[in-house]
Amino acid sequence: MSQNFDLDSLAEELEPVKPLNANGAIGGVVFLTAVSGVLVVSTLGFRDRFLDATATDPMFLVRTGLLVVLGAASLTAATSMARPAVGTSRSGWRWAAMAALTIPVAAAVAALVSRTPVAERLHPVNGVECLTYSIGIGLMLGAVLTWWLRRGAPTSPERAGTVTGLAAGSLGALAYSMHCPHNDIVYIGLWYSLAIALTTVAGRLIVPHLVRW
């Protein structure tokens, strides 16, 4: 038994949907990261001796560069996941994450071979402050990215959650780093890596439940 469908009547019920523009989401997150950095500086001050020669300390430059690259790569991947596309490569964040892993690895090696006791290089008071601000800012940025993903249709909620947490943690750490007074590889390898790892795990566990469709 055949059945005829009136395509015109079906089409009348459809409403046009404005395509998602990832550039708007990226710009918004970048703006919020910059505002967070300004708030960190206005609250805690610039990093010690920020305006003298230590501003060009190699470790400070490496840390900042890695956070920018990791944050940019994962942010781009996270926002693009709201718009599924065939043949689109989103693996750049993996390479950036692998590059960033050199920091905790180098920190572990430095801790083993250094004659300075590790306890003297951890600065736990500053470390807890680093975690508090980096994770706090990261959670706010992660909430914005999750809202963006909910507007779209991520085909892999677990991966989207992981990348969202990675982007949020990296950019949160970047905002706090404008105050951080330490350039020690052991300190950076522990506290910054821990902050980013915690936000990434949080993103992986929480975000998928909020963006499924």
C-alpha cells in the first residue's frame, strides 16, 4: 500500500536556523581570559619584578608560549565540535598537549637530579593559590564553552568534554601566570600540570552529560 507525502506541507513547519559561528565563541573566551588576567593582576599584582629582566626569563617565556599554544589549539577544537563536519581534522590539540607534557617530564627529571631538596622548590602556599585561581577561572571558561556546545551537536561528547576541560584549564592557568612569581621548572611542572589535569578530568566527567542530544 503506497502513501503519498506532501513535501510542501512538511516544509512549512521548518524554521531556518542561523549557522553557529565558532569565531564568536573563540572571541568571547579569549576576551574572558584577558579580563580574568586583568582581574588577577589588579587583585594580586604583577609577578615579582615583572618589569625588569626576569620578564624575559626563558622558563617564563616557555611556560607562557606553551599555555598559549595549548589553549588556542584546544579552544579551536572545542568550539568546532559544536558543528560536526566530515573530513575535518581536529587533532592539533593532541600535538599541543604532547608538547606541553615535556614540562612535567622535565620537572620530574630536574627534581631527581637537583641537589636542592624538592620541598624547597614547591612553594605550597603559592601552589595552592595557583590551583585556586587557575581552576576557578578554568571552571568559568569551561561553563561558557559548555553552553556553546549545547547550542550545537557534538558527535563525540566525551572527546568534546576532554578538550573543553583542557582548553579551560590552559587558559585559566595562562590568566593566573601573569601574577605567578616562580620560574622553577619543578614548581611549574607540578602546580600548572595539576591544575590543567584537574580541569581536563572534570570536563571529561561532567560535560558529556550536559551536551548529549
